[in-house]
Amino acid sequence: MSFTNLLVHVDDSDRCGERLTVALTLAQKHGATLTGLFAQSDSSGAGIVTRKAGPALTQAAQRARELFEEKAREAGVTTRWWQLSHGEYGHVIAETVICSRYVDLAVFGQHDPEDSRVPADLLEEVVLNAGRPILVVPHSGSYPQLADRPVIAWNGSREATRAVNDALPLLKQASSVLLLAFHTQPRAEGGGNVPQVDILEHLASHGVTAIQERMTIASMTPMDAVLSRASDHGADLLVMGGFGGYGGSLFPLFGRGSNTRQILRQMTLPVLLSH
């Protein structure tokens, strides 16, 4: 199991180069083809009205493509180039979501309010609607190594299950995997005739040896504990379900997604999200 087809979101922002470095490193490691997708909002009113790229957006796309192709040549990675036809708000979101469905993994950058070239909710929409794992690179810091010491936030949800299985090509190459098992409350005795399912056993069947730590959730915002433990572990990747109900509320649908949004705001390391 390996990634063969990757995508990286490309724009004219200052952090695009770091995203490219992460994506190219992954492509090298897995022998994958890397698609550069240029998607950027258009600040030109005329361009938005006519649904055609304005001069500024066209020039930004050219600069982004030159950077992408230069770095890809240096890395020796096979590439292809996709470019949205214009930068109208809804078009950028809808077409980016669609493009992300045709790869094994898509790499995006964390939203940076001070240096954003895309709609603020683009990343959430991609995570929720692309149907593919999304790797998010923080808007600060450098990440020359990825997934050597990953941490998994595990709560047994559908989303967490998808994230773990989507991340297997990365987990199989890791030197140390830490699984943080979340429980909203202590287990009751006599839980019935339930099979003894075990995520560690499933990982081991794929050649992944993980260490498990149990975490009992006492609040609606457990992600501070996750980021703190990831830092203590020296983690270089967090794997978790996107909008996967990690909170400990008695009403699980209330505030659903708040923990994912917290991670998207406060991430201190790359995060792989699946929904």
C-alpha cells in the first residue's frame, strides 16, 4: 500500500514554498506523481463578474507554476499542472473540492488570516466534501521530516477509522507511532457480548507497531491535551478524524466539529484529516 497520486494546493502566498517542500518530499518517498493545483481568489471585480481570470490572477498563476516546476525538477518528481479558470469565491471552493477527489492524498496549508489567497472556509469544505485524506501544513515553521513519529487521535468514530486507514502508507514507514485512545467516560462493567475489537491489532496486521495511551475526556476541548502530548512525544504528524466527535458532551451533535476547528486554528505540526 502506497501513495501513487498526490495533489498540492498552489497559490501566490509566502507559505506556498513550504507546502511544496512537504508534498515533494512525500512524492519522492512514495514514488508518486504530484499534481499542482492553482486555486486562488481573484481580487479583481471585473474578473469576478466576467468569470475570467484577471491580469493579477493570471500573473500569480504563472509565478506559482514556475516555482512548482522548478522545485519539482530539483526533486526529480513527475508532475502535472491543474489551474482553475477564475477566482470567484464559490468556483474556487467547488472546483478545489472536486479536484481533490481524484488523488490519494491532498496537501493544503493552514488558513492564515494575514496572508490568505483563498476563501477562509476552503479548508473546511475540502475536508468535509472531498472524500479524500487532507494533509494540512501549518502556516509557520519548517517540516523537513514528516510521519517518522506520528500521533493518532483515536476515538473509534467513522472519521477516525478513515483517518487511520488513509494514513497507513505513512504509518508503515514510521519509527514510532503513538495512539491516544479517547474515552468520554470510564467503561461500564458488563458491557454485553461485544467482540474484543482492537485498533492496535488492526495496525499490527499492516506491519505498524503502535503504543497506546488512554485519555479520558473531561471537557469539550480535548485538543489542547493532544497537542501537548504530541509536543512531548516529539511528533511530526497528527492523524485524526475530521469533524469526528472528539468532544465529551452528553449531546454529541452539539458543537460537532469544534475540536477539528480548534486544531485547524492552533495546529503546531502537520495534521492528516479524514472525514
